[in-house]
Amino acid sequence: MIAAVLVLARTVHIGSAMLLVALPLFMLVILQPGLGAERGEGYSVFCRKIIKGLWLAFILEALSGLVWLWFVAAQMSDQSPWRILDSADLNAVLWQTQFGQLWLARAAIGVLLGVVLYFVSRRKSQPRPVIYPSNWLALAVSSILLATLAWAGHAVAGIHYHILHLVADILHLLLSSIWPIGLIPLGWFLWDANQRNQVLLEDSEIGTLKRFSQFSLIAVLLLLITGFINGWLMIGSWTALFTTTYGQLLLIKVLAVMVMIGLGAYNRIYLLPRIQEGRSFLLSLRRTVLGESFLAMAVVLIVGIMGTTSPPF
Amino acid sequence: MKSIRFLLIPFLSLAVCSLAQAHAFLDHADPRVGSTVTALSQVTVFMTEELEGAFSKLQVFDAKGTEVDKKDVKVSGATMTVSVPKLGAGTYKVIWKAVATDTHKTNGTFTFTVQ
């Protein structure tokens, strides 16, 4: 039962921490350059929705973080989750372990993010979100919060290539917010355009899609480097990829990622150049991006499961 | 350029495992697992991961199952040490419980013999 709850808590926590970066990143970097003052209205409404999404991700991140701490404490001290609440071991986990101290530091960063989000959401209208420093501060603080997750992983326990592994993990976490987790706000953006009964996308919106495509391609290339380092440090051999539970989980993930990249290539090569030719292309694009978004969430779930499985190397 | 994406698939899939966590396993011990020694003042285990001192344990038992170590476990990095008094001839069992800094827990046993 502890393992199942930990998988769920880890999945929700990692996913929501990535969304906390992906949402402001999409609003400020992917969406924003397409925003002229004259077309602020529709975007402003969508930006408000993104900010509401940020609060939802923030709440999920906080709750899943608490559950993660609670069940890890039970696991470390060999006690039931209910017993640990009355035990001095919970204090020991919090104050005497690296994980507990990390969680205290992350809680402080989380409180800071909550304050920043409060100032972000106080603004009734977001015609040009890029000009407000609080929006950029939200992106910076949420990026720090996500990056600190690297200290909750294998890199911190490893005794070989410690710094290299940590740096690769941090970069990898941040890049994952652009792709594949950035697909979630992109899917939302397309869904929102459809809700507004737009027959075709405007030039600025197509610009947003192209910008996302370019950013995701760069992210994928950089993920190649950090991923190769992580794979090298975690797997160690091709045999282990096929003969261990960890390796087999990884193979399932390979399949999910292959499908996602196939869909991404179809979007980029076939749908995007035809997007202004008819509504059916827009609807197809929306469907494939939504499909990719669900696959991105499935990949995070697999990461959550792999986190409780021992890697072979 | 688009085709490059397909070439990246295996690497990408490896990449997403960045937050996976390992477990601390016994790398080697002093005295060595299954070895015979003439005298020793402490037992040390060298693990594959860094350990949490507050929750990791190392105990030494004689053939009757009595704990003979001095219960003064010291943890430093991936190493765990416990002192023992002068041990008589016989076989001793070492029980270790390791909690890695990534929170995962493992345990195991091994024996050594004093001549």
C-alpha cells in the first residue's frame, strides 16, 4: 500500500511541479511574443485561465508533497503511515535526513511561490503578461522549485559522478517542462480556440504553434544530452534494459515516447503547413496534441513507478 | 532536421528516467563476506549509495543470536561501522539495514568466522 501511494504522490508531485514551470513559460515565452496590444482581449482571458491553472498545479504540488513526505517517513522508519504521525521518527525524518531537510527547503520555496502567485493573480487583466515582473518571478521561483527535485532522486545518493548526475538531472527536469509537459498548455490553447468557435487560427496563433515547435525541437536536442548522461549512469548495460523490471518499464516508456514523437512529426510536417486550409486540420491538430498531452502524463506516471524500482546500475 | 527527432527516441526515453531512485546495496565489507579472520575491532560495510545515519543500522550477532557489537554505529557517506569487543572463536552474523539518502531502504546479512 505504501508503495502504491508513493507512486501516486510522486507522479502527481513531479507532474504538477513541471506544470508550474510549463504554464508561465507557455504564457510568457511561447504565447506572448504573438501578443500585440491590439489583440490583447482574447489572450488576456486565456492568460487568466493559465493563472487559475497555476493555482491548481500549486495546490496539487503542495498536497502531493505532503503525502510523499508522510509515506516516505513511514517507509524509512518501518512504521505504518498512521503510526508515524504520532512518532518521533517523523521529526527525525524532517530534521535529520537529507530528504527531510530538502522538503523543508522546498516548503519555504513553495510558500514564496504562493506569495508571488497571489500578486500575479491580483491583476484582473493580463493584456500583456510579459511586462509584469511578478509573472517572470513566478516562472523563476517555480523553476527553482522544480530543479530542487533533483535532490530527491538517485543523483543525490550516487557515489559516482555525483555532480555530473545532479546537473544532468536539473537540466533534464527543466527541459521536460518545455517538452513534453509543455504539450499540456498547448493542447489547452487549441482547445480554448475551439471553444471560442474559431473556424481558423489567426496568424499570431499560428506563430504560437510554430514557436512551440521550434522550442520543443531545441528541448528535444538538449534532452538527448542530459538523457544520455542519465541513461549511462542509471542503466549501465543493454542487457539490463531487457532483463530487469526497471529496464522493462523503461521499454514501455520508450514506446510511449516513440508514439509522442511520431504524433509531433505528423503535426509539424503534415498538419501545421495546412492549418489555414480548413477547420478539419485544426481539429486534427487539437486531437493529436491532446493525445500527446495524455501520453506525456502517462510518461510521468511511468517515471513515478520507476522511482520505486531499483535501477540495475 | 525533422528526421533527427526519430533518431532521438531511445535517448529520450532513457532521459525521462532522471528521477528514478536506486537502492543501497552491499558493495563489500571488512571483514570480507564469508571470510575467516584472527582478530578484529570493528565491522565495516561499504554500500553502493550514501546512507542516512538516523535510520541505518549495523549489528553483529554470535552463534547463539546474542548481539555482541558495542551499538555505536557510525555512518559516513556510504560507509557504516560498528565496534566489537574482542571476539572469541566462532561464526558471527552481521545484519545491516541501509536507508539511502534517496530514502530507499534495503537490508541483508552475511557471516564471518573468527579463528
